[in-house]
Amino acid sequence: MATGELVHSTPDHVVEDFEHGIGVARTASGRLSVAKEYTPPEPGLPFTPVQLARLDEALTLASRSTSIGFSVYLGDLGEDPRDRAQELHAGIGAASSHSVLIAVSPGQRKVEIVTGEEAARRLPDRGCNLAVMSMVASFKEGDLTGGLVSALRMLADQAGTDTRA
């Protein structure tokens, strides 16, 4: 106990300390044991506003330059990550044929890239595998945003510009 603290003792050795409030007990050695309620921190968003802007820009540029729709899913992929990623890709709707989904489950340490029928013609498996390896390397360094942005750039480069335009 520091000099100058006001402490009031009660018969059961529970102490009300103006600095710590109720929940303080004096131990046999004279020290104060302070009990505090633990409140877990609120779950935060995985990205800061700046990171979201970087990711949005990468998605926009990749989609514009290739005419392929790129999407990113971040979350749990369940027991069968590949099947879940394919379900999410199918959920894109009519545009899924010309779309690519990058699905990342950090908790499961899983990454899946699903390409639609038309998008797969311009994005071979080899190019997708290189993008996955790039993401994994960044993720290991704790750079989720950088890994996604890098993968989007790699996939867009691999797909090239839209020849139909």
C-alpha cells in the first residue's frame, strides 16, 4: 500500500480502497489483493479503413482490367472448405461463370480459389496455385491485406486484358 492511500478495513478483512474500489482484500502479509472483473475485448474488424481501401482498389482494378469479377470471402469455411468455397462462388449468381472467388479461413489456415467456367479459360490452375503460395507467404508474416492484394494483382496479370472488349 502506497503512502497516503485511504483504506477502510472491515471485520472480514475486505478493504474498500478508493483507488481500486470494492473487491480488495488484505493478505496475511499486509498486501492488498485486488479482484477485477475481466471483460473480453469486443471482436474487431479484420481490416482497418486504410486496408479496406487498398483491398477495394485491388478488387476494382483487377475486375476492370480483366472483365472478370473478383470476390474475396474471409471467414470460416466449415468441414469441407472446397465445397463451401464452391457454394459461395455459386451464390454469385449468373455472373459466376465470369467470376473468381478467393476464400480465406484464417482460423482453419485454408485458402481456396474458385474460378467460373469462363474465368478458368484465362486463369489456369498453375496461375491460381502461384497466387495461393504468394498469399500463404504473406499470411505467415501476418499481412492478410498484403497477401490478398498481391494475389489479386497476380491473378489479374495472369488473366490479362479482356480480348472481347
